[in-house]
Amino acid sequence: MNNLKYFFAFIFTFSNIFQSCDVIEGPFTEEIIVEECAEKCKKILLEDYTGHKCGNCPRAAEKAEELKEIYGDQLIPIAIHAGFFASDFGGNFTTDFTSTAGNEWDAFFGNSAAGNPNGMVNRVGYPSSDHITQHSQWAQKVDELLQSDAQIYIEIEPEFNASSNSLTIETTTEILESISAPLSLNVILTESHIIAYQTDYDADPQEIADYEHNHVMRKSLTGSWGVDLGLSDYNNGDVISNTFSLNLNENWLAENMTAVAFVSNTNTYQVIQAQETYIME
Amino acid sequence: MKKVLYGLLFCSGPLFCQGIQNGHLSGNFQSNSQLYYEDADLGITSENLPSEKFLINSFANLLYTTSNFSAGMRYEANHNVLLGFDKRYNGEGITYRYTQFNKDGLDITLGNFYEQFGSGMILRAFEERNLGYDNAFDGIRLKYSPFNGVYLKSLIGRQRLYFDKAEGIVRGFDGEISLNESFESLSDIKTQVMIGGSFVSKFQKDLDPIYILPENVASWASRFSIYHGKWIMGAEYVYKYNDPSATNNFIYKEGQALLANLGYSQKGFGFSLAAKRIDNMSFNSDRNLGGQEVSINFLPALTKQHTYALATIYPYGTIANGEMGLQADLNYKIKKGTLLGGKYGIGILANFSNAYSIHKAPINEDTAIGESGTLGYTSDFFKVGDDKYFQEYSLEISKKINRKLKLIGTYLNTHYNSNFIVGYGNYGMIKAGIWILETQYKLKPKHSIRTELQHLKTAQHEGNWAMGLVEYTVSPHYFLAIQNLYNYGNKINKTHYPNISAGYTKNTTRFALGYGKQREGIFCVGGVCRNVPKSNGFSLSITSSF
């Protein structure tokens, strides 16, 4: 009798797990309706840490493109080639997509050490390991961040001189909501539509000769950690202007390049606002 | 007095103390450390040398047990973790603690625990320290045997993720019945039958704005095993409902796994046959974490586990998204006193294993195989796919020549498809033949010398390897070993990997000091793998228990 009592208690307590199953019959996806970006809307920086010899990385790049399609201007993806899979130039993989700032970010945030591919969405979560997210988590993170309003607006005005291959970028940072923290402005260049080798474990053959690399971070104009915007407290209406110049590498194709600017909290590295524009009209 | 004091440490009141005094306290400690150096031959420069130069993994377990109560804990300190281990293990803390007691036959565990249902293909939590693998549960587990031969287990908890826990909650129930124990009329018959079943479900909130994800993913399994004299046979089938995850590229197809085995064993002869089919069976506590992190289940590799250095270069790692394979093992001893067996007999071990892809076909004309947000693909259960992942056959012959000398000769032939097995990158099908000769010679009582000569021949990847080892042991306290691996067939860099190590053991405490070079590669146990980076330096290992 005693045995039976325990037996039934045991079954009763855990019988609920037999109901613990959700079967999705389809559709498996739902349509996301993203409101059109207002003039000074919030924009999200998505950093995809990748490498041309990383066989799983094309899945992350596809996810970035899928999200770009959905969120449009409100999402700014950049591909940062860094770590083991990006630094191996053996065989057909002769193109160097790495950059000084990208390597330093990777070493600092620990992305490639955690296993490519992965990324950061506005660098939220640092310094806990939560800042490194799998590509399957990006949509959720982007969606969460877009629920809040923009605190900053950034305007980028590039001026490219084709004859001298030189570029001048003027940025205007406007504070929309008071912020009590030091801020850093980062300006980088990205290039898309670069055709070069990429490993893809899902492809046959796995070395793809004509892979299109997009949003590749080429260079930072503001060092690895940006330039200080000069204050420790920022009030609504504050406007800060900056100018940066450089000569483009002759291998870069200006018509496929964008300037990406983002402002981050200097103490937490969290990105507060981002902006992107093509350097040629 | 010592025992009473220990008992009092765990007592919180007089009632609770009943039955837990006069217990036994035991524990163990292990520390592995390495000092890293630059090495021009290996391409290790100051830039890729760990900044700390010195890294250490260490832990200690404490366990207190009485007749019906036990409690324990593990403290880990990794400052910082050795190269090749995930850096998220950096730090220190209590990573395992539990209490377990048995009252009226009900066994209750609170806190951390390891567990396995059936073969583990539906649920297995275990630790493999050499891999940096630990998916222990933190929660509650109950075990109960309501009738003779009926064994029930249930659990709920979250799994370890480095120094944190996975997001998902795992619930599980397992029941097993031994017919011969349960029914008196069957107790004396020669055939022993056991049947069992499991149900496991995980919960993880759906916060994804694009996919409609199942928050509760369930899996069930059924199994049997039959013992009849020298024969044993068994099988387990696992079915998993839709579980879109990072590993399967967010497809909604069901998962299936089947493992069947047949074995025979008698003195001097035995064989076993095993076959498996795995389809979309990655099952993780967190759908966003790929690979081996917080795995709820364990998918066996079904290949021979090797210990010889060159035989471990191309190990098979299970491909959870789909594989079919089989393994056959044979052992036979040629009797002593026969023409072939001679004075001491000859031992023969033979093994064959392989793994292929499974058949996959698109679900319709417009959908690519494995496309996210779809049912992924269809698969004919009994049809083998086009790709061979792995194949190996091996033969080991051991012969005792006289009272002092024993020889063990081994040949392995391995086909390792590097395009699919995680580890080395795209070198295609690597075909390797490996010859090994081990000698064991007793010089005098307590003094023995062991040597290994190994050779790996392959035209692919890094080419040929040779290896030699000499180990001198003075039982039970000392050993000294010198070995060298030479990658002489490498077209880019013919590298030597010399190592020297020495050890001292006193009772239950062991020190081992080594210096040398470590080749880059992949290390696997049972199909679970980790990358091992190249290194050069001193290593020190200390283990102790009481």
C-alpha cells in the first residue's frame, strides 16, 4: 500500500511533463511590420564577427542580410573579419579582410575566441559574456532594442574626390535626450560586393570562389576606440561636429563603400546610436 | 571523533541529524598547469602566446556520505584556463553541489546531478574534464522503485553553461522494468528481458520576432535489452518533435535516432555488432547554442576509442544533423599450448566501423534542403546518403613471448572525411594507414620498460608521421618517459614534437612534470571533441585524494 501511494504520487507529480510539447504545424514564420524610419529614428549596429575560412559563417551573413531586408535603414550590419579563420591566408584564401580596429575589437570582446560565427548587437551585455550573441539571437536583440526611442541623432556628410581618391567625412552628433556619461564617436568604412573565396560547409565544393562579401569593415577613421565627444554630461539639443579625412586604399571600390558612424558609452562600450551612408552619391 | 565532527558540520537540527552522523568524508584534488613558450618551429610568437604565460585548471571535490545521505561539492579555479578550453571557464567558484538522501525507498537529489536515460540518446548529463565538457543538471531528481524490478526516475533542472546555467528548463521521466525481477514466474528462466521508456521535454521562451518557435520541445524513447546466456541484444529508438535550432539551421523537421546492438561473449571469444541512424537529433537546452554546449542528449560515435598517439590524430566526431553507421568488434584468444598460441596464447582484437550521411531530399521544388523556416528535408529511413564520413578497420595482436616480454602489434586503416567532420578543415577524404608496435619488458621486480614505435602513412593533410616512446617505470612510485612525434611527411614544415615527462606517486597523490611540444589537433571522447592548439612548455599535473 505504501509503495502504491508513492508510486501514484510520483506519477502524478510528473505526469504534467507528458503534456509539455508544442507542435508547430506551420506557417513557421511571421511577418514583421517595421514602421518606416522617422527622420531621427533609432538605428542598430550589428557586428558580425567572421572569417573567410569559417565554414559556418555564411549562415550568419545570410541572417544579417535577412534582417537588413526586414529592418531596412534601422539596421546597420558590419562584417568584421578577425581571429583564426580570418587570418589564415593559405591556399586560395589570399584576400586580407582584417583591419587593425577589427582585430583589437575581437581581442577585447573575445568574439573569435568564443567560436565564429557570432556577433554583437549594439555591444549590449558587455562586460558579461552576454554581449556575444549567436546569429539566431540577433533578430530578438534587434527587436528589443528598437522598442526604445533614439537618444542621439548622427548625420554623416561624406565628400569623395575621385581624382585624388581622398575622402572627407563630416559628422554631426545631436543629443536628443540628456545622457550622463562620456561618449565616443567611431567612424568606419565598409565595402560590399567583394568577390573572393569563402568556405561554406553547406556548399559543394566547400570552397566558394565567387562568394560575395558584404559590409566588410575596411578601416576605422577614429582608431579602435573612437574619439571622445568632449563632455561627461550631454543635454538635449547639444550638437557636436567632427571632421575626418583619409586617402582610400587603391584596392577599395569607392562606389561600394559606406561610412558608418556610431556613438557609444565610453565606459560600457554600449552603442547608443548608429548611422550609415554611401561615400559616393 | 573525526567522523562525528564531520557529521555535525552537515547537521542543522537534531531531527535532521538522525542517520547522517558517523558518515565518511572523502575528496579529491586535481590541478593541471602549463607554462607556455614561444616556438619558431611551431609558429608560436609573442603575439599568439597567452598573455598570462602560465595557465592552470584545477578543482577539488568533497563528498560526505552515510548510509542514506550524501552531500558534496566541487570547487573549480581556472586562472586562466589552459589553451584549448573555452575561455568562459576562466574564473573560480562552486560549480557543483548537491544533497541526496533516501527515505522509504524514495531517492531524492537536490542541487547538481549527472544522469542518463537508456543509452543517453535522449538524455545524458555527464562530465568529461579532458574535453572541458560538463552539462550537469541543477535541479531536482527523484528515483523510486515501487515494485520489484520497476525503476522510475524523474528530473527537472537547468544545465551548466560554463560558470552560468542554460536558459532552458529540462523535464524528464524514465521508467524501466526488468520482467524477470517483476514476475516471479520468470525469475528462474535463462532469458532476461528489460524494457524501458523515457520522455524528455525542454522549455525555452520564444522571443524571436521572425520564427514561431515551439517553447516546449518534447522527445520520447523506447528501448529493450535481452540477455540469453552468452548472448545480448538491445535497441533504443528516440523521436524528437520539431526543434528548430542553430544547429539544424532552424528547420522544423522531427528528429529520430536508432541504436541497435547484438553481442556474444564466452571465454576466449566475443563479438559485438552495433548499428545506428541519427537524423536531426541535436537536442540542446538553448536552441541558440550550437555544437556541444548544454546538450541534453549524447549521440555515441560508434567508433573505436584509441589511446596510441598517432591513432588519435583522426578521431570521429558525431554529426548530429544526420549520419548512419555501424561497428563490429571481435576478440579471440588463441589458446596456449596450441601450435599458434605457443606457451602463453595470442590475443586478437579486430574492429570495423563506418559512418555515412543519411539520405536527404527537398520537401518541394522551391525549397532548398535544410532551408530555415521550413520542414527542412525528407529522408528515407533506410537509405544511405552519398557521402562517406568515416571508415576504420583495425587489428591488434598481443603476444606474451616469455615471463618478461610482451608484444602488442596494431594496424589501423582510417578514412576520415575532413570536409564533414569538425576538426581540420577541407582536406577531403584523408586516408591513413597506421602501424604500431608496443613492447613491455620486465627488467626485474618492480622495474619495467615500455616502448612504442608508431608510423602513420597518408598522402593527404599533413602527410606521414613517425613516433617513438620509451617509458621506464619503477612501481609503484616513479616513471620517466621520453617520446617524439615527427611529422616528416609535412610538405610545409617537418616538425618534431619531443616530450619528456616524469612522475612520482605516493599513496593516492601523484605528481607529473613534463616538458615538450604539443601538436595541433582534435581530441575526442565518444564522439565529443575539442580542438587542441599547438604549444611548447612545461606542464605540471597534481592529483590527490583522501
